[in-house]
Amino acid sequence: MAASSSTLPSPVNALMYLRSKTQVDLDCLDIQSATRLGPFTDCTSNQVRTNLATTFMVSLALGIVPQITGAIHVMVNPAYSYNTAKVVENGQRLARLCRIIDPSFDLSRLVVKVPSTWEGLQACKKLKLTRVKTLATTLFTMEQAILAGEAQKYYEQHGIPTKIKACAFFTPDEALEMAGVNALTLPPDMLQELSNREDLEDKLKSCSRFVGSDKNNISNGNCHAQPMTFVNDQEKFLESFSQNGRGRVKTDDVKVPNYHDSMPKANHLI
């Protein structure tokens, strides 16, 4: 009697696996990277790390639109992180620039990245009223995450789903841990590493905090036994935010001095 042979599972491509679980977006405005590593839905870039003026950055973002199917993400000037009116004004300016540079551009494909300060999240509400989409960024604390969700609660009331987008990974393994989140954004070098990697699907699946996990297996981090709320309570939010070691310190780290100093010069050159 012949012995039965079992078929060993074949390894899968890590990037393809990640795409099967999560929307993978490009954290770069390089057209060649978008073409080589795509397809992508959205494209974003951390403008606070560059010395380019806003007008030039919007032009770069619009240039990559043909390579994606979703939205471009452009950040407001981080110098305005604690000024609601300035964030709103800057967000509306980004929308106007898109329309001036490319009159045919569909503004529903623009997402304005806004720092997750109290003032920034209030600006998200106001920008929504002017039909400017926003994404709460520089989000480092549970307090910010809660307020971000509450600030956008009316999305649910109107049947508009609020999505979570993970970013700022240091390694491909960290990205694989988030397989199953609504969306994540990755730089070209990490995308290339994942594209070159093959592994057993069960092993990749076991890395995820979402796929195949129950609630008890998800992070043992800053979980709160009782629901927290900060909506319409600025004093409570600021008190909790300031007591969190990753709060204002990490947010202020994003306000790179060189970016602020170079903006007037870059604008003059353009």
C-alpha cells in the first residue's frame, strides 16, 4: 500500500499578503516608486521634513495622481498646530492651490493632514463643513485618538465610515503586525523589503494584531477599563494630554525648525 504524501504549504509574498488584508498606501511622492511598487490607493508624504514650499509640494502631489486610484494627502503647516483658525485657513489654501494648479482635479481626492492637537481637531470639524477632507496626524496618545474619533462622530451619523491609517513604522515586521487595520502607509524602501520577502502565510498571519486574533491577544498597551471622553471638554483633554509622556513633546518634535525657517525663502524662490 502506497504511503500518502502531504503537500507542504508554499510561501507567499509578504507585500501581496499585506495587501490582501489592508489598504497599503505610498508614503512618498516619487512617481517611479509609485509605478514600480504599485498599485496604490492613496499617496502621502511628510512635508514637515522637507524645505519645499507649499505650492511646490502641492504640485508634486498632483503629479502623482495618475498613478493612484484614491487621494493625495498634503499636510498643513505644522507651525499652526495650536491655532484652529490658521489650520482652517491653511487647509482651505491647499484646496485652492489644487484647483489653481490643476482645474480638472477632483477636490474629493484631496485629504488635508492636520496635527491631532485640540486646536487641530477642532479645525477638522470646520474644514469638513467646507467639504475639505482631513486626516488627523501626529497622533501619539490615547487621548488624541479618542478625541479624533469623537470629533468625527458626525461621520457615522451620516453613514460616512471613519478609517484608521497606521504609519511611521521602523521595520517591515511592525507593518505586518498591523495587517488587518483599515489602511497603512509605507515608504518605498520598506515596500521593497516586503516585496522581496517570502514566508509561510500562517507565520505572517500569526504576526498580526488583527487577523486571527481575539480581543485578549491585541496589545497590552494603554487600554482603559472605563470609556474616556473629551468631546467639548478642552480643559480635560489638555490636562490628560499634558500628563501623557508622548503628548505635546512628541507633537512639538514634528514642528521642525528648519522647515519653518526655510518656508519664506522657498516661497520667494517659487
